[in-house]
Amino acid sequence: MRSVAVFCGSRLGARPIFRQAAEAFGHAVARRGLTLVYGGGNVGLMGALADAALAGGGEVVGVIPRFLMDREVGHAGVSRLVLVDSMHERKARMAELADAFVALPGGLGTLEELFEVWTWSLLGLHAKPCGLLEVGDYFAPLVEFLDSSVREAFVSPQHRAILSRAGDPEELLDLLAAPPPPPPAKWHEPGAADLERS
Ligand code: AMP
């Protein structure tokens, strides 16, 4: 693992621990000599994360759509700022540049980005690990829901297992760097109706 893409809030959130965790994660990424790939903004947790990685001497690549340069305040101090034309292009470039994906606390954008790259791995489009950095139990209701979706047989245990979760940046990076389990054979298990039709 040489690079990690991080999705996180364009806001700081209600509690100071969110900013502290983003900074701790940025430092940990830099300490390991990993390239940080992120959304390129200088606002909210995105800015705190990038600043911490840069302060730790890390390489930081921001990927930002031109139309968001003002709203998310394109970070002028990153090692490389990649300007793209759309949100879709941003996600695709971030996915190409990264060997693993992490979500820190964030809003709808963060969740959308995480779920899209996670579903790409379900479809066999990549085999890169995904993880959640837990901070103050922010993700606990989401994890509870995901586990219930496995119990309800809408998500396979193998696909669920692709998403790790840890509260400590070093522990999460260790989990992501560990050799991945063999990929699930197929993303769709045929149900009885499918078998009858075939
Ligand atoms: P948020 O978690 O809503 O604060 O957003 C975090 C980041 O996700 C910001 O950089 C947003 O621009 C980005 N974002 C929001 N919606 C999308 C989307 N549909 N696809 C990709 N990125 C998005």
C-alpha cells in the first residue's frame, strides 16, 4: 500500500474530536510515507487532514472539480492539485490514484463516495480495501445498519468484511495494509427464482 484516499466532511462537525481525529490520521499517513489522496479542499475536516499530512512531511494529492474550487477552497499548499470537470471524474481519479479508501466522519458526500468505491469492489472493478475511522461512535448506527443488512441477507458476509473499522489511525492502516481475503467468487448469489428460470 503506497497511497490512501480519504473521504471526509467538508465541515468540522459538532465535536472537537472530529478535527483531532482528522489531524491524527493525516499525521499517521505521513509518518508511514503514504501518499494522501483527498478531495483537494481547504475546508472542514478535509482541510485539517491535508494540513496535518503536509505538516508531517507527507505527499498530498488533491482532486477537485473546477466548479468546487471556490466553494471548497482549493488547497493551495498541497503537493499536487488535480483539476477535473465533474464529481464523477473526481471519484474515478481518486480511485485510480489510491491503493485503499478510508472514510472519516462526514456528511452525504462522504457517505456517497465511500459507498460508491465499496460497491465497485463488489463488482470486481478493483480489489482495494476500504475502512472507517471511528471517532466518538459517529459510525456506530451505520455499522449497526450494515450488520443488519447482512442478517437480512441483502449483503453477503464477504462483501461486508471488505469494510474495516478502527478508532486508532495506526490500527486502521495496519488493517488496510494486511493481505486482503480472496475476493468473493461472484457478486450475485442466484436465488431460487433465478435457478428456476435457468
Ligand atoms: P460532505 O461529507 O457532504 O461534507 O462532503 C464531503 C466531500 O464529498 C466534499 O468534497 C463534496 O464535494 C464531496 N461530494 C459531495 N457529493 C458528492 C458526490 N455525489 N460525488 C462525489 N463527491 C461528492
